[in-house]
Amino acid sequence: MKKIWKFGATAGLAAVLMAGCGETAAPEEEQDVETPAEPPTEVAEVEYPVTLTDAVGDEVVIEEEPEAIVSMVPSNTEIAYELGLGDKMVGVSDFDNYPEEAAEVEKIGGQEFNVEKIISLQPDLVLAHESGLGVGDAGLQQLRDAGVEVFVVNNAVSFEEVYDSITVIAQATGTMEEAESLVSEMEVQVSEIEELASTIEEPKTVFLEVGSQPDIFTTGSGTFMDEMLTLINAENVAGDLEGWVSMDPEAIVAANPDVIITTEGGYVEGAVDLIKSRSGFAEVTAVQEDAVYNLDSDMLTRSGPRLSEGLMEMAQAVYPEVFNE
């Protein structure tokens, strides 16, 4: 799936491209000299049976390349589709909303999934997720007892861990070439954004709101959104907190963020206006300068291929003068 970016190659990338093409034309007498081409990088093919260790430490033996796959969380589904496995998906969770094709696939439930339904789909592989452990342990064991191969994907909380998730799903499904291409594309996108952000001389402070009812929730250290702020050279006003935590409105006002980002616009009507109208928030710089934005929650928190796009969306919101040119 082609990603469209609104800025050109950075100086570093441009230099690489220039070096690859040759900055100046070769002298006439040298133009007929053939330069041996570098051999293409070999991508290791998956040879079955393959044995992989999943997020709970279980060794899972996959005898043959899977032809029928069930994904139990949206992030696994997005990864699978990006790896070209769409025609092999026979079941997805009730919360899967991307890509559009996932809407046509049989639904197997949410955290409380339908074991019988999954078994009836006769999958070769079930891609479970570490985030669902505890609630779904018994159901996963029922699937194993029924002879279904269950692989628990790690609960990634950083870009590097997402790359690991993509790679291990590719190892299980025989799509290593696609995975290498996808990871490389994401790495380049992130690197370009980070390089451009490094030119910012006055980093802004940002408050991230991921929930407001009944308490206001934000994301501190150890989360995707906190890492994203670091990558775009911004400061998380809740960075001294850890994980997803509640924060008092008075503390938010006292922090006086330059920018406020909410991810509730998709399910809370007028989410931006509600923030602006809170008691005391009229004094906050972000409100005074109309720098309160709603961004797509899935692109900022879902541990899948769209995270690099979410990073760009965040960069454009926080530093429009840099990333919207």
C-alpha cells in the first residue's frame, strides 16, 4: 500500500540518492566503463516446518505455510493485510475496521471470543495477542486442545517492537520478503520525520488526551504516543508518568501545554470543543492559540503498519510550520 508524504527527501536521504545517481556526469572517456552491480540482498525464505517462540514462551511448530488465518486483534489484522495475506484471512475480531476488506471477513468476537466459531473456520493458524491474555487464556487453550496452532504476538510498545511483530508474523506465514519491504519503508518514513524534527530549535510541550470520561486519561512513558513525541522533538507534559494514567485538570492547566491532542473525536461528539470549554482551560496556551487537535486513535495507538503515518499526522499537528510546507 503506497504511503504519500507531504515533504520531500531530507538532506540525508537526498545525499544518498545523489550519491547513487552520481552528482556530476562522468568524463566522456569513462562513460563506457561498466561498474559491476552489487548483488541484491537475499531475503531468507521460510522453510517449513518452522518453529517459533511466541510472546508467552511457547514453542509453536507450523508444519506448512498457512492457508487459513484467524486474527484476534486489529493490529495483527493490519499487519497480515500489509503482508499480502488478505485472501487467507478467514476470521477477524469484532473491532477490525482497517483495511476495508476486513469488514467482509467472519467476525470471531472481541476479548471474549467465540471458540466454537474459530474452530468451525478450520484455521491453520490463529494470531492471538499478548494484550488479550488473562481474559482469553482458557479459550486459547481450548483452541490448542482442538489441534489449532495458536501463536501469541507480543504486545509491542515501540516502533522497534512493531518491526519485531511484523517479522515474526512473516516468519509464521512465509512472507519475509514482504515484511522486509514493509519494515524498511516504515524505518525510512520514521527516519525522515525524525531528521526534519531535529531542525526544530524550540520544542513544544504537548498534552495527549486519550480519554475523558469519567476521568481524563493521558499517555506517559512506555507508550507509542510518548515515543512519537520524542521522535518529533516535542515534550510530553506527562512524560514523568508511566503508561496510560489519569491526570487532574488542574495539573494539565498548570503544565500549560503549547499543543493539546485528543484521540476521542471518533466517538465523542465535539471532543475538541469540550476540551476548550473546560474550567480554567481558557488560560492554557494551546487553547488560546487554537492548537487543540483531534487525531485518529488507531493510527497513534494500534501497533501496526500505520504508526509511521500516525507519526506524520502528529508532527503536522504539533509543528505545522515545519511539516505542512
